[in-house]
Amino acid sequence: MKEMKCPICKKTISRDALTVKLHTEEHIVEEFKKDHPEWVEGDGVCPICLKHYKALFRKKIDSH
């Protein structure tokens, strides 16, 4: 099993767990880039970071 670090949280994860295809969730991509301007979509993110940012985005939408 190949491992790599999530570019957002820096935790070591299985390469297979990396989420790369975020093109359908542009609003989440924008949130990543706000907090991590060096991040590029092709780097992907771990499932935990994706879940976290989705929750933050939902909270942001619900508060408006």
C-alpha cells in the first residue's frame, strides 16, 4: 500500500484514500484555497479534510 501526506492536514494516508476529483464541488475547492493558497486541486485531499470542509461550508450557508 502506497502512502502519502494529505496536502491540507499533513496526515499520512493511503494513496487510495486520497480524494482528487473535486471538480463538481467548486465551492469546497474555493474554501480549501482560501485557507491553503498553495494547494492545487490535483493534489487532492484526505477524506477527513473533505468532510471537515463540507461541514464548514454547510455551516456557513446555514448561517446566512
